[in-house]
Amino acid sequence: MRRIQIRNHIPNAGNCRKTHEKERWIIRPQFCSYCQGVLQWMRLDQKRRLVCQQCGRVHYLDPRLAVAILLYGPKPVIYLAKRLVEPGWGQWIMPGGYVEPGEDLSRACSRELQEELHLSAGPMRLIGIYLDHPNTFTAVFSSPLIHGAEFFGSAEISALQPFAWPDIPWSHLYFTSTHQAIRDFVAEYLWQDARHE
């Protein structure tokens, strides 16, 4: 853990009071985890950092890791769910959520799918890792929807709805990862299809 001398780095009070748009999704600790001193924003190495005003330790805000799963059918069709909580209420998303401590990504996908839709995942393949908000990385996997599976909604998302590719509701998708993962998935599918013609 990095330490600095407080007297050599006097924070700019104006900068410390600013609430930047990109930080509104970041959970900021208020007290030092080592000495319980008050944390304040200070400019170090050309960046704003949280620094303990008592012991001088710099507290780095580590990025958060989430997963999402894009379910697809053979037509080709993808399945999306309507978000029932804020932010993004009423927008279309892929099932997913945050990775728990000690959990690998595929297990996190399986857990989220079970919790949100009471479904089991088929074979999964990583589509990509995308930046959602300023501090969350989302790993998106694709998986075929198991034939004959029944799916139900939850408190957070509605039941899945099928969308043929021309009908994907692009203007009503929520999260950057939803847009980018669907575009990457469709592009790869079309490329593979063209190779086999």
C-alpha cells in the first residue's frame, strides 16, 4: 500500500468537493481501512486519488467484475429480458450480475442464470469483456438455450423474450456490454455463416 506525506500534498478543496459524472457508479469508502482516518480526494500522478488524512495511505478504487450471458436459439434468435429495477427499468438486458469472491466466471454465469430465470446453462463461450460504467468490467458469455427449458422472471428481470436479428430493440438496450456483445455475437455468426456457404 502506497503512503505519502500529507503536508507535502495539500488537496485542492475545490477538486475534492466535485462530484464527477464518471464517479457516480463508484462506491467510495469514507474512512481508511488501516487507521479509520478520513479519506479525501487529492491529485497524485496526474490523477485524483483517495488519501487518508491521518496515515497518508493511498486507497485505490479497484474495478468491479460482472458477468452476463447471451442466450440464443437456432433460428437465429437471441433471448433478452426486460429490466424491472432502476437504473434502466423497462430496458432490455442479458441476465447477469456481479461475481462473488472466490467464484470463477462460468460459475458466476450459471448462478446468475439460475437465480434470475431458474435456468441451467448449456455450453458457454466467452464473447468478450466490456467496460460498463467507469468502474465495472462485464465478461459476456454466449450459450444455447436448452431446448424445452421453461423460464420464469424474477424480482429483477422479466421472463425472456425471443428476438430475431432484424427485430433486436437496439434503442432500448441497457448497458454498454449489451450493445457491444450482441453486435460482436451477430458479426461472428454472420462471418461463420459466410465461410460455410
